[in-house]
Amino acid sequence: MPHSSSRRHQVPDVKNQVEIQVGLVGDAQVGKTSLMVKYVQNIFDEEYTQTLGVNFLKRKINLRSTDIVFSLMDLGGQREFINMLPLASVGSSAIIFLFDLTRPETLDSVKEWYRQVYGLNNLAIPILVGTKYDLFIDMDKEYQKQISNTVLEYANVMNAPIIFSSTAKSINIQKIFKVALSKIFNLTLTIPEITRTGDPLLIYKKFGNQDRKSSKITTSSSQSSSSPASVSVSPRKSKSTITSS
Amino acid sequence: MTPNDRSTFIKRSSENLLSESSLQPPQKRYSIDLTNDSSFLTRSNSAPQSRIKLSRSPSPVRLSRRRHPYQFTKSDISLTPIKGNNDIIDLPLLKIHTKHTSIDNGLPSPINSPHKKVNNEQSCLIINNFAELTLLPTPTNEACHQIFKIPEIVDKILMNLYLMEVQQVNDIERTSSNRNGTIDSTSRVSSTTENSQQLAAANVITQRRGTLHNCAMVNKLWNELSMKYLLRNLTFKDSDKLMNFMINSKTIYEGTKNQTNYPRSMTLYKLNRFNTEDLSIGFGCNDTTQDNIHFNNLQSLQFYICPNLLPMDSWFKEFKNLKKLSLPGNKRIDDKFMIEISLHLENLEHLDLRACYNITDVGVVSIASRCKKLKLINLGRHKNGQAITDVSLVALSKYTHVETVGVAGCHITDSGLWEFTKNNGDNVKRLSLNNCKGLTNMSIPYLVSYNYLPKLVVLEIRDIDHLTNVKPLIKYKLWKKAQNSPLLIESCNRITKLLSFEEEKMKKKRALASLREMQQWINEDDI
């Protein structure tokens, strides 16, 4: 026989593909694009570049039998781009609300951002991220305390995990997305929380949890039979499903 | 511009045109009815606007000097008094008629956007120019255009028509065969729907009698030239018409002796009572030297629902170019016939012999060993399955690179399928194994899980009672989907149920595995 059977290999297992769209919103110059670029390409650039419309980057994380793909949608912070908000929010499983820790007014406008996003997508997990922690740390202790308290209030209202981060100094960057993933799929995260004022806060355990019991890790058979193409893991998010590619 | 100026303009522009018109004093206003619904100048309060419009009009000097396209003659203009809405004075209405008024009601006036009118006129001109090309004599146009008398041009026209019609049929065939990858009924590789669509397409052409058909009825020249193309593809659904054609074939083909006119495809459909003897009588005689019709160009020969009809022996030697032979459901076809015809079918690519119960391994082997270019073979059957065994399958795999194989209802076993895929698995795109009772878990599941059939697109596994291990099939299907070459598995109720159950199970398992991995990942330490 001309064909050697040795070249035949068993068909490999197909990798599961988990696609998660995450939107980044917040005022201008709080560091949305920086955070995204830092997370995807691990580059930090001091120069400010205004985002025109929406920036889009993907990061793929290869696990043994699963690929996690984070699609990051970064919306320009200027008011004129508000009409592009649906791009960043509709279809996103998590929305990261960023504010500048050194500029309290940016935290104030998170209210408005949240209101807008909630109108478009009330299923996405909100995550409250304070940026430029490296500059914040040098500021007045009283100011730090005040800000921390306000942020905590916001987080309570939004039911959003709090993360203080610094793109320049690479503080809590990876954790933002790990927290997002754990909230989306209701996974148990065991990273210790950081709650002391003045430290880069990381408070996630009591926020952003899904209320419904059915949204446990296990996939209920009724769901999977309704959509045989993809086993939906979390009923709260329509988009975050595990599909095999 | 004062009202005075305006009146002088009207005066001047119309002085050499109007003789009897009683020009009004300057205080009076004129209504020039240029288009049907022109509101222009009819109301006193619109006067200022109209003044501006008037100022754009061509100079009266030019009007008078040479004949302008929009120029009107004396007789075209009449002044009729109209009732002004608010005015006590009756205003005369200026009506202008020119030779253009027949084209449209409004005078093409330079005041009322002349461009539009010009365009209108041009389009009229174009239509007029093409109107001269009328082929058939019309009451106004007695003779057809000269170009329709030039054979070369007519030939070009007809050739394009022919190509369009062929294209149409091919398109329908292709789309239908693409869409329903294969079969609906239990034992066919090319589905019944596909065939019915093919036939429907053919019918469309024959029923509508096609454009070519109409062309043949124009005149002698057209008839001669379109017959050339009409005779290339023969489709008959009616034995009377076929008989008629055969009797006349001598005269038909006598006139056009050159080879290009011999048929390229021949399709007979639903000639239940017609048999081969009728055919030989119809076409004159058994004496081949006097045959009126030749099949040197024949590429496709299809007899549908003609159980008693076989191609005549005398035709075989002319089948050098035959690519497609479809004789489904033929009762008379047997191994002897297959052996004889296979000697001549060196270019055959497409062989449909489903439900030809009298064919056995002998016939298939003779075809396989001689038709090296074979791409499709369908031997599906309900009866007499034991006549086709692994021998046929192995012969096909050894001698040909066949891509589509239908052995539904045949006595195929695991070892035969293994041998077949070992030799020819790389080429196979469609495989129909419906109702092959000899197959078990020892072939298909292993063949797919080791990717022995890399090009497989459609797999039919209906009613294979001993097939129970479908997990590899699902795994393979998912893998193929990930490779962007999805696999269609056609199966019966039992196997479909098994497949979907297994697929569900696998997906659930993998989703859980993913979640476990993700949980592990998020709890890992970062850099």
C-alpha cells in the first residue's frame, strides 16, 4: 500500500473558546486606552493620545483545553463619543468604569456613565477601577481617605467590585480582568482582598455577585437544550458563553 | 426690471410672432401658460418672482434671428383671456405650441429649466434610435433592421442566448446539489429533490419553449441558425414528440451536416412505455452507416423514469466524450450492458445507476477498471443488495479517484470500507452508506477519529443497525467545524438521537472543564 498508516493521528480535541467582551468607559484622560494597551501588549506610554471613537484590542489566553479571548472595547472619553457608547456596552459581559484617583470630578461623572451604560445593558457586570494609583499614593492622607470612602459608597450603589490600579507601575492590572472573569462565570476567586485605606484597594467579594441561584457553575440542562450550539454558563450574560471553535 | 421693461420684453419677443394679438397696455399682466400646471404669472402676488424668471429668458433678438429649438411660430401662439383670481381685469392666457409639444405637454422653455426638457428629448431620441431596431415588421416599420439579416450577427446573438440557457440550467443544478448535500430518500447519493429540480429547470426551458425556441420561429435564417443550438441539448418528456423528432431526424441533421450540431446532451424523462426497440425503429435502422444522428459530441446522457429504455448498442462507440451517464431505475440494464458500454466510456465522470437491480459486482468492476476519470458513482438500491459487495468498493478505490460514492443498501462490510478508505480515502467527499447492514462499530467510528477521510463533506449513515458508538463521529464533526470545513451527517432517527445526546454530553463536559481551568487560572499568581 502506498499509504502508511503511521501518518494517521487521532483527531485532536477541539479547544473551547470563551469570548468575553469588556467595555471600558470613563472620562477623558483617566487612562482607559493605557490600561487596555498595558493589559494586551504590556506597554505603557506616558504620552497622551486621544481616542477617537472606539479602540478595540483582543487578548487571548491559552489554557490547556480552553482559549479565553478578551475583546476590549475602549470608548473615547470625550462627550462627543457618547453616541458610540452602544459599541462598547451592548454585548459586553463586563463594563469597567474608570476614574482618575487624583481627580475627584472623574469619579463624580462615573454616575452619569453608569446611568448611560445601564440604560443600554443592565446585565453587564460593572467594575469600578481607580487609575493612577502611583500618583494617588503621594497625595494627602485625608484626601485618600475621603476618596476611598466615596468610592466605597459608589461601589455599594453600583454593586461593583473596586480595584485601584496603576498602569505605570503595573499594579492590579491583571486582577481587573480576573475579577471580571470570576464575576461573569461565578467562579470562586481566592486572591486576598486589600481593604486598608492608602493601599491599592481590591474589594470584590461582596460586590457584583449574581443573585440568582441557578447561575451556579453547573450548567442546567434546560438551558443547554434550548441552545445546543453553546452551553451557556451564566444566565445573566447573554454573550459570555463557552463555545467550541 | 420694471413692469414697463417686462411688457416691452413680451412685446418685443412676440412682435414678429404675433400679428393679430391685441397687446395689452403695460399695466396689464400676461399669463404665459408654459406648462400645464404653471402657476407662473397667473396671480398678481406672484408677479415679483416672475419678473426675475423673465429676466433669465434668452434675448428676443436671438429668438428672432435663427430658428431656436424652442422657438415657436406665429400659429403656435394664441392668447386667450383668463379670469384673474383677484383681478377685475381679464388677463389673456398665452398658449404656445411647438413641434415639441407632442413629446410632452409643456413647451421646453428656457424659463422653466431647459435642461430637464433637453434630457427628456434626448432619451426620446435614444428610444427612437432603438425603435428602428425592431426585428418584426410593425405597422409603422415595415422591414426588420438590416443587422438581423446578417447571419454572423444573428449567430452571435443566438450563441449568447444558448450559453445563457445552458448557464441557467447548470446554475440550478449546481445550487440544488450544493444545498441539499445529498439525499432524502433512503438510498440515493444524488437526492430526488436535486433531480426534480434539475428536471424542473429543464422543464422551464422546454415548457416556456425557451427564447431560442421562439427565435427559431422568426424566419428562415433565424430558424436555421437557432436550430444549430437547439439541437445541442435534447430533452424529451413525451414519447410522441420523441418519435416525431426521430422520424424527422434525418431531415433535421441532413441540412446541418457539420459535427457541431450533434447533441451534447440528451435527456429523456418519463417515457414509461418506450423501449429500446422503439428507439432503434425511430432512428431509422440498426445499420450504423445510415444513422441520421451521431453522438460524437454527447457529454451527458440521462434517462429518467424510462425503465425499459437503454442507449442503443450502435451508439456506444460514439460515447468517447460522454461525461455523465444517468440511468436510474432501469430494469433492463445488466452486467453485459455495463461491460459493453464500459469499453467506450473513457471520459466518464458521473455514473448514476441507482435502483438498477440487475447490476452486480461484475458490471461495477468493469466500469471501475476502465473509467479512470470517474468522480461520482451511485449504486444505491433497495432490492438485490447482495449483488454489490466489498469487491465493487475495493475495485473503485483501486482504479479510480472517485469522490462521491453511493452504496446505500449494498452488502458492504467493515473490512471492505477499511480497504476502500485506505486506497481512496483522501479523495472521498461524499459517502452514502445508508442501510448497509454489514457495517458495525469497527469501521466508521475509527475511520473518522483517525481522519482517514480528510475531505469528507457529507456522510450518510441511515439505518446502520449495528452502529452504536457515535462519540468519535461527534468529536470529528466538532473538529471539522473548527477546521472550517463542516461535515454534514445524515442519519436516521435512532442515530440522530444518539448523536445529539452525545454532542450534548460532550459539550457539557467541556464547558465544565473550561470553567475549572478558568477558575484555576484566575487564582494563579500574576507576575
